[in-house]
Amino acid sequence: MAKIEKIIAREILNSTGYPTIEAIVQLADKSMGVSSSPSGTSKSKYEAIEIRDIDSKRFQGKGVLEGLRKIHSTLAPRLIGQDAQNQEQIDQIITTADGTPNKSNLGSNVTIAISTAIAKAQATSQKMPVYQYIAKLQSANIHEFVIPTPMFNILNGGQHADGNLDFQEFMVVTPRSSSYSLSLRLGAEIYYALRETIKSHSAIALIGDEGGYAPTLYSNIDALKILEEAVARAGYKFGWDAFISLDIAASHIKQGSSYKIKDRPVALSANDLLDFFLVLNEQYHLLSLEDPFDQDDWDQWRALTEKLGGETLITGDDLIATNYSRLEKCISQKAANAVVIKPNQAGTITEALRVVKAAKEANFKIIVSHRSGETNDDSIADFAVGVGADYVKFGAPARGERVAKYNRLLEIEYELS
């Protein structure tokens, strides 16, 4: 048994240049855990809430000094002296101290940093890798750990790239039978080829928040064509070596009751957008369609899942927001067959694991994801392996905060082999 002895927190910068919280936890046996909070640019209204200072004189009002104060004044006195091996009890103390359903008191950027740092410290204390400790926390009977298949977001749009394209993420994905190291190589080589392809079309290879290219194109279909061309330029076969997944982030393209995209001259009704996706899938055989409709447009989610769910992942991110109640509703309404898991949307490790468990029991595919505002903390890679995720979304195979996660998976792959 190792009790929590010390909690330290400080303000650092994330990959978008705005502040976030780094938490350092030390146990009585001197084991340490360090974790920092990611931050989303595109957010669901159902995810746990970040707390910012709203002091316009510092970081345009996005400082986190108030969060640090709450850690030292509210959480540290409650947590110091607690047994770190009881993660569920630790997280219950955190959620009780917050006292709200969406972490609006302490802030999810506070709670997830502390929760994760404690888990990492305990993993160190027990002399096991974090992914093994995560598996132990969810009582997973995993006889053989498997590296999830990466979804490489190599072309950024939507809020990740100042609206150059309507759809937020254009991803390439390898077949699940490939080894992780081979998948990483393929993703990187297609990423190289995409730059050359963009330049060959006289477009500028700008970079979005998640490391993917963000050229200004006439339509979302043009982006898919360029991706298909890049796969061939890299020497691979589209639909065999590489597949396409899309994150539409449709809540951000909805205007009133309609959806506006560059591919059509007039706004589309929800039914028209559904028909657009059916044609798109027929042409490109999409692996996954994430957030194809607004997070409250349940009828269309059900309709699309009924029509395409047998061959395509209909994936809820904004729809579910790593929120147990939202997942329950999604399952009961048969509105999706895959879920994106972002621990900071839930606020604690325990709450995120609860959503994973329920999703697996419903036979949903699990996609563990980073956020657009990331740090070099690579523990999300361990989390993905520990919960037995099917896929991971860590952005493009470029930029330090993304590569840290991909390289951690390489390290785990080596350990497991």
C-alpha cells in the first residue's frame, strides 16, 4: 500500500499555445506520476467542462491559475493520505469534491490531470507499465495485449483548420491485420505523399491543429480525391492497403435545421445529408463516419446506422462525449455502433473506464482519441492499449505532441514482442 504524499500542480502550455494543467503526484514510497490535461477545440455540449481564469490580461483569458488554486485548496487536502491503489475511491473523492454532473466546479482539466497522475504513480509503485495497470483497473481478463490500429488525421478541416473544409478530419487507416509498426510506416509515407500531391494541385500545404495538412480546396469531395491520389503516389492501393475515415463534426456545419457544405449550392436537409453520405460511402467505402449529424439529431443517427451500420462504423464523439448516460441512450436507440473515448470528456479515469465497459458490452468498436490541444503526455497510448481499444486517433504522424503517442505505441509493441 502506497499513500498519496504530495500533490503539485503547475501551469504549462499545450500544442495550441494556450495554458493547461500539469499535475505531479508523489506517493509515500517515492513513486511519481506526472500528467497534463489535453483540451478540445471542437467540443460537445455534453462533455465535462474546462475551467479557465477569464482574466483578459493573461493568455487572452485562458489561464488556469484558478484551477491550480482549486487543486491545492480543495483536492490536495482530501487526497493526501489516501491509498493510491484504490483508483475508484480516489476518483469518487474527486467527483464528490466537484459536486456537479459536468465538472463545472473544479473543471475537467483539473480532475483528469489529478486522476491520471495518481494512476500513473500507482502503476510505478506496482512496477508495471501504465497500460497493464489500466487493464487491471477495469478488471479486464486480457491474456494478450494488442496495439490498436491508428486512424491518421492527415488532412484537417473544420475547426481544426479555420474552416478551409467543412468536414473536420480526413483520416487514412490501415487494415487491422497489419502490425502497428507497419501501419505507422504506411501512415507516414502517405503523409509525405499527401504534401507532394497538394503541391501538384497548386495548393499550399498549410498545417492544421492536429498536424495534418489544411489546403484550401473547393469541396470536401476534392479532399477525398486528393487523399486517394496520395495513397497511390505513396505506392499503396486504396481500399486494400488504406481506407478512409471521416469526422464530419456535423454540429458545427448545422445552420438552423439544415446543414451547409461546400459540395452543394444550397443547404441540405438532414435527409438530404443522409443521402449524400450514402452516395459518398458507395464511392469510397468509408471505414468510419464520425459525428455525421448534430449531437441531438437522433432520428438521422438511427436511420444512418440502420442503412450503413452493417458495413461502416457510425461513430459517436460529440453525440456521446464519453458520457455514460449519453451512451446508454445511444445504445437503446441503436444510433451508432462505435464510440470515441476521450478521458477528459468524462473527467476521471474511472468514469472513462465505465463508458468503455458499457460500450464493449454493447459490441461497440472503441476508438480512443487525443484532443486538438495536446501535450507531450503519452499516457493516452497506454490507456488505449489497456482498455483493448480497436482504434486510436492521435492526429497526423508529425508534430511532437502527436508523435509522442505514436512512439509510445512503438515502445509498447516492442515490449509485447
